[in-house]
Amino acid sequence: MNLYELLALAEQNVDHNTALKSSAKSCLRDARLLLDVDNKVAARERALKSLAYSVGTLSATYRKALG
């Protein structure tokens, strides 16, 4: 999954876990800012962290994002 697909997936799931929604949104915001400065490696890490907060690391959605 490329970075742009990952960001879209994180965006789709950002409100999934209400208990960790603010953390997921913060990571997603960081990912976008890092992409703006062309730091794609860090942007990917933050997008994955957002997804982890949103759906959990054991979910099929998260595993799909890992590739």
C-alpha cells in the first residue's frame, strides 16, 4: 500500500475508536505535515500510528496497511 492509500485509509478510520480519537487525529495531522515537507518515511510511520490508534494493531485493516 502506498503512502497516499495509507493516508486515505487512516482518514477513513480516524473516528473508529472514540477513546483514542484525539491521538489518531494528532498522528494523522503529523503525517500530513511530514508529507508537506517531503519526509515520506516519517509520514508513513505517523499514518500507521494513527491507524493503530483507530483500529488496533491486530485488525485486518492494520495488517492490510502493513502490506
